Amino acid sequence: MISKISENIYQLCFDAFGSTVYVLKLNKNILIDTSCKDNEQELVKDLKELGLKPEDIDFVLITHKHWDHDGNLSLFSNAKIITNENVDELPLEIKPILTPGHSRDSICFIYKDILFSGDTIFHNQGRGRTDLEGGSEIEIQESIKKLKQIKYNILCPGHV
Ligand SMILES: [Zn+2]
């Protein structure tokens, strides 16, 4: 299901389990997360509804490398893949915030007044679990503190 978040920004939610996907149609076409393999067909269909083919995507930003977020990376053959290791290659209008805790490589992204928070924080004060490999309670608390200092109006988490 496609919901419009803001001008040129869309949220894709799926019937089956898997992360949400965000589509930013800026001067480059940007995807944040790709959901899991089970949602591949629905993802391609939703992109088509937005006038995009997988090969039109220029950047895929991955909030962390869990299977329910990066399961469809291989679809995006023309995209530059951005993870916590290469944030300096992000398009200029998007700012990264390193937020370890849910996983070691967790990262959030800010575009204008929108925070894409992956599995670090959710709506209604929700926060990511820390009991998976690389998780850390101390680190997520630090990361949440960091996010509290950021001004944003719209929260776009990895699961809704
Ligand atoms: Zn996760």
C-alpha cells in the first residue's frame, strides 16, 4: 500500500511481514530500505504505480543489514547502495545519523523535517530490540538521546 508522506515522498507498506520502504522522488530517485524478499513483487508493483522501474532507482539507503530491510537489494542494479560505511556518498540533501544499538550498523537519515529512523525508534515512543546479534542496550540509549536533539516533524520508522 502506498501512502504519500510529503511532496515527492511515499511510504510503501506490505501485507506480509517486512520493513516499510520509503521512496523519495527528488532530482535523484532514492529508496530507503527494500523490505524482505517475500515482498519483492509488491514492491515492484508499487514502484510501477509511482512511475518507477527498479533500474530507475539511483540510491538505496539501508538503515541496517537485517533481512527484513535489505532483502531486495539485488533488484536495484543501477543504484548506489549506502550503508553506515559510506555515508559520505549520500546525496547532499540527506544527512546521516549513526545510531548503533538495535544493530551495530544502524543508521537514521534526515531529509528536511523528516526522520527515517529504521529500527531505532518507532511511533508511540517505541524503540528497537537489542537482543539480536550486535545489539546493545547502552548504545541504543545513547542513540535515542542523539535523536532527541534533532528537530523533525515527521517520523518514518522501519516498521509501522
Ligand atoms: Zn532490524
